[in-house]
Amino acid sequence: MTKRHLALFDLDHTLLPLDSDFEWGEFTIRLGWCDATEFKRRNAEYFEHYRAGTLDIHDYVRFATQAIREQGPAKAEAAHAQFMAQVIHPALKPQALDLVRQHQGAGHEVLIVTATNDFVTRPIAARFGVSELIAVQLERLADGRVTGEIVGTPSARHGKVKRMNEWLAARSLDWADVESTFYTDSMNDLALLEKVTHPVATNPDPKLRALAQERGWRILDLFPESP
């Protein structure tokens, strides 16, 4: 029996040549929703912790969602539509869209598996034509307001494997039942890279590039023009 093929994609710096979470924070500064100096300092600090693999994601999500918690769901959604138009759409690259479509055209099930929260990423996943999104799930009240807390396991580092395990189990599947490809730029995703059938270091950071070369993993430079 032919196995189901899953194509898993990280989002930031993998399908996008930017970090959507970081850019959303910068966008809220331009909206005047937070103190520019202090927010920029803390946002950059958290970003460096993420790159170093030392991020406290619960603390970060409380920080990152403060503006939308204060503004409320309606203003937050309207602002996100502006964010999509002004920041995300101009950053979309045809080679990234084509890669997703190639997998879809081959009959593969495509998932985006990201450590960024679902408020920021669900409209981006939809723009890529991907309905299956595994992201950091924000806790929401009945009226749609986010609380700043996370529901379940955050999809970061080893949490991506746990969330994928849950996704498979919900469909009565195991890793042995699927052939899987995972594209990511970051050493933060090493646990999932080691779990899948076909790991692909995509626009990899220097550490991941070196490891991919050592292990003979495929290296894909999707955005060779990007820094």
C-alpha cells in the first residue's frame, strides 16, 4: 500500500523571507499600539533568544499579544488585514508558492508547522492555500479576546514533534504510516527534522547548514537573494 505523503513546512525564513511574528510586532509599533523604544528593545531581545534556542515561549506570547489584548478582536483583525497587505503580500516569493503547489499537485497533504501563534499565521497559511496549520494556539474567551496564554503544547522545538504526534493520532496514523518531508531553516527544528523521512534544510542558518552537510540532508536555498 502506498503511504500517505505529508509535506511539512516551517513558515518564517522558510516559506517567508522574514519572521512574521517579529514583523507583526514592528507593525504594531507603527500603529502606535505600544511604546516604540521599549517594545523594540524587548522584541529584538526575544528574537535573539529564539535564534539561540533559549526562548521562554509562554513569557514571549504574553508580551507579543499584549497589544491585541488591549485593542480587542475587531481592531486586531482589521490591523492584521493591513499587515497582510502591507508586509506579507509584498514578501511572498513565487518560488515558495510554487513549492507548496508542487506538493499539493502531487497529492501530498501539506501542513504548516510553526512556532508563531495562530492569530498571526492563520491568514498567512490561507494565502499559501494551506488549511492544515499547526501553530501556537492562543487561548480565547467566548467573545474572541485572547488571554495571553497558550492552549496545549506550544509548537516550538520538541513541541513540534508532540503536536505532529497528536495530529497523526487524531487520524489513526503513526509516523510509520506516512512518508514525510519537512522544510525548515532553523536548528530549533532539529527534533522534527530527525523524525521525518526526508529532512530539507531550507535557507538554513549556519549551524543547520553545517549539520545538513555532515548528515547528507538536502539543502534548498529558496531565497538565494535574501541575506
